[in-house]
Amino acid sequence: MTQRQKILIVDDEPDIRELLEITLGRMKLETRGARNVKEAKDWLATEAFDLCLTDMRLPDGSGLDLVQYIQHRHPNVPVAMITAYGNVDTAINALKAGAFDFLTKPVDLPRLRELVGTALRLSLGGPERAADDRLIGGSPPMQALRKQIDRLARSQAPVYISGESGTGKELVARQIHEQGPRSERAFVPVNCGAIPTELMESEFFGHRKGSFSGAMEDKPGLFQAAEGGTLFLDEVADLPLAMQVKLLRAIQEKAIRSVGGQTERVVDVRVLCATHKDLAQEVQAGRFRQDLYYRLNVIELRVPPLRDRREDIDAIAQAVLKRLAASSGLPPAQLAPGAQAILRQYRFPGNVRELENMLERAYTLCENDTIEATDLRVEDTGTLREGGEHSLAEVDNLEDYLENIERTLILQALEETRWNRTAAAQRLNMSFRSMRYRLKKLGLE
């Protein structure tokens, strides 16, 4: 006979405990009840639990105390906090302390069953997964990043993934999703800067037939597509203020209303977001709502730039070259010592994405399956060293030297704007025509 999963319910109100026990009992789950922190600790010392549901206010302490205790003593037991309705700050503090998720009073029973089902998938464990080789590198920053991903995968807290363009923020978001209890459901990435403003509400929340000109049939939105899974909002700083208001409501209420719809629909979606911009600065500048910032930035996860983990460059380069060979059906290429030296010194303003683009270009140019320093087309790495100081001895030819600096700055602008030439030209305060001329001159088309 299969042993039933067991839930610890901690609440000093008998009616609440009874309601939760009846609801969970109908889900074929075993329960234990505790009136305070002491009784909860006693139960935890004598029995194994798959989930703990605790009220925030308890006679001899707070639910936060219990969250921290379980995090320390029983790290494999997810904890869900029950808070008073509208007390968002308390819920956010609970998530930061390590709570899996939270419920508000009065408890919505469908939402409770949904939360419990998601949490118990953590205890059961997901399907066996092969070791993921996409996050390459054994440097200390990468080891720390993997540990944070492991911890955040066990939570439902919103995560703000910060980092420069090209560092792999979407890959980190996928890892959080795939290692968590939502891994069997959809991971839906969306580039917020790529959606036309007038279509945003329809894209996010869907629309009803006839709600606007051209709406020939009902269409689900991104939130519906991510039902039960994860919605990843890349470049979230590019959302216009009007859409930020609607997104905030959807996240807070866990419900959406489609364009032309009359009623709200409850959605079960975990939201992860990322941007290469500094969100705090965007808030100060008035371009990003402070309330949405605090709602999305419950936990910040910083992805390190490639220059902060140079010891990983060789391993990443080998993996990229192996992948290029497999996709092309050609023999794998090797890096000549001179090419390796250049990669180790290069500053990589575009990070891993730039390294991949550089190697792909070099792979097509190289001869005898060997990538030489000249194939990388980075003639003077001295122009790219930290600090920006250069001596006259480094300059063999002023025109070439300045051309290298120009190429580097243009590449950086292109990487930051995801190779949008118009946006890159604006970033460098030049006309699009001038940008096109320079790209052709530098061989970057």
C-alpha cells in the first residue's frame, strides 16, 4: 500500500485548521495540526512531512520564524505562508525568507489545491534528467550561480534575473523552470521589447472574437499559454507604463481578463523576468513603476559577465566548436595557441553570445580545421583591456587601432540592442545611414 503524503497545518484558529484538514483529506492527503510554533517543531521532530502550511501570526511567534527554522532543519520540506488579505509586504518577506508560496485569507480552496499539488511535486521529485551542459564553467561565480538556481527552483517566488546582454539570462530562467515542480508544463519566453505597443494587452491576456477590428476569433494570450508553467518576461524594462499597470494587477491577483472579456480568469503562472538595464535606475527615472519593481524583484539573481569568469572561456569555446561541427557535419576545429590567447584577453562586451558569434564566424573562415588568431578578427586585444589605458608602444598603425575601437563599440551597441541596427545607431548617436556604412566598412554586415 502506497503511503499517503503528509501535510503539517499550523494555525491557532480551530476553524481554519478544520477547513484545511477537510480539504486536504479529500485530496487523499494525511494531515497533522499544530496551534503554535512549539507544537509545529514537536511534530517536525517526530514525523516526516511533505509540506507545511503555516499562518503568519501565531501565539508564540510568527510564521517567518517557522519558515527559517524549517529552512535550516528540514530544507526539503516546502513551506507555504497564510497571510491576511492584501498584506503583500508580509507575503514578499515570507518568499524572501524561503517560503515556497503564499495564500491569503479567506483561503480560496481551488487556489489551495493548486498550490498543494505544485508543492507536493517537489517532494515526489521530477523525472530523472541528464546533467545539463548548457551552463558551462566551473569558475566560482558559476558554482555560486548553480547553487542559487537549485534553491530558487524549489520556490514560487518571482525572480528578477539581472545581467549584461549576452550573459545567458534566458538560459538561467529555463534552468529554474526545468529543475522545479513546473517542469512538465510550458516555459513561455517573451521579449517585451519586440511586441508592438498596441498589441501588448492582446498578446499577454488574449482577446475575444469581435473585441477589435481584425479579431476574427477568440485567441488565448501568453498567460494562458503558460498555465501551470513559467512565463519569462525578457527585457521587462521595455514595457510601456500603461502595460506595467495591467501586468502588476495580473501578478497580484493571479487573474487576467482578456480584451473584450467580461470576467476575470484565474491563472496559475510563475513569473520570471530579466533585463540588461538597471531596473532600480529605471524606477528613479520614472520609466518603470516602483510597485511592479518590488513585485517582480522579490529575489534578484545576477548572472556574471564573461570577463568575471575568464577561466570558463576555454570550456565554452570547445563546447561551441563541438556544436558547430555537429550541426554542419564538418570536422571539429581546434583553436591555435594564438587564438586561445586572444580569447583569454578579450573583454567580451557582448559576453557569451558574442563569443559564440565570433567562433561561428571564425569556424567558416578557418583553414585546415584550425582557427588562427587572424580568423577571430580581433587584431589588437590591447584596445579591449580593462581600464582603457593604452601606451604608444601598443599602436603600430593609428588607423587600424582606431578601427578596432570603433568595431568594439559598434559590436557592443549591437549586442545590447539584440542586433537591431536602428536602435544601435540611436545608442551611438549616429544616423542609420552612417551605421550601415560603418558596418559594411568593418565587415560586420
